[in-house]
Amino acid sequence: MTEPPRLPFLVRALRKVAAYEAISFVLLMLGAAMKRTSDLDPQPVFGALHGTLFLLLVALVLLTWRWHRWGFLFTLLVCTALSPGAHFAVQATVEQRSARHAARGPARRTAADAP
């Protein structure tokens, strides 16, 4: 039984930040409801947290974009519309790419590669 390939550091970091960003988005929406229904106003804290995580997510997506050769449209969608669940889209593309590489088999060595 073969072990699944380890995800690169950038993808692991992107998945974690995307998950935290999704949680902060939910907190931001709950904070908006709390602001309008009670005397509590957690929006400044939740807004700052969500904004910081979103900027970190965009930076990681841009770094990962070049590494994995994602299309521009996919990258744009991950940065905008898919940001609360970007880690799901990233995981799906990484798994597809890993399956394609595994199907090709080991690289062939040529005479030029010999020491």
C-alpha cells in the first residue's frame, strides 16, 4: 500500500488559513447580527481578524498560484467567491494533479541523465 503524497508547505498553510478565514467569516456575520440585536458590538474585533486572515489568504493563493500553475480564473475565484471555502477547491485540484502524476509512473532516465 502506497502512502499518499505529502502536500507542499504552501498548500498546507493555504488550507489552514482558508479554514480559519471561513470561521472568521461566520464570526463576522454573527457579529453583524449581534450588533443589530443587542448592545454588544464585536464588529471591530471580528472585522480586523477577518481582514487580516483574508489578506493572508490572498497572499498564499498568489504564491500557490504560480507553484501549481493554476489558471487565472480559478485563482480569481479562490481569492473572491470561494474564499470562505477555498481549502475545498485547493484540495480537489491538488488531488487531481497528484492522481495524474501517479498515473504517469516514474520518470524515465535517459543516457544524458546518467552520472
